[in-house]
Amino acid sequence: MLFLAFIISPLANAWDGVATGTITKIDTINEANNYELRVFLGSTAMCNNPDPTVKTWAFLNSSDANCKATLANLMLAFSMEKTVTFIH
């Protein structure tokens, strides 16, 4: 089992702490520092945002520390259908 601990940017301060699941989708947005990489764990809620389109994904920006290494690990976990854990 691949375990991935991922620290989200301080902008995600509404997150409750820990979310675990299998990555179901990875989206990219072509706007710098605007939640560029969005990672979905199915319908697992990852924050208290009342908007259902926002609360089911974690994000990573290209300006975040270790972005490339984290992205590589996320893509590997996604391709191998492994369980990941996000920690804020």
C-alpha cells in the first residue's frame, strides 16, 4: 500500500484535517496559483465549504514547495489505484 502524506497550502485552512481514499480524478487548471492541480478522492469531503463542487478536492499549485515530486507521487498513486491520505 502506498501511503502519501500531503501538506496542503495555508489557503486550505477550512479543511478539517485528514482525508483518505483512492484518487478518482486529477484535473489541471491553466491559471497560475489558482488551484492548478485538483485531486479528487471520489465523493470524500475535504473541507467544510458549502459549495459541493469545491469541497471534494484538494489542490496543489506550481509555486508550492516540492510540487513536482508531490505531483509525481500523486500520478503514481492514481495510475496504480492506491489509497492515499491527505493531511492538513
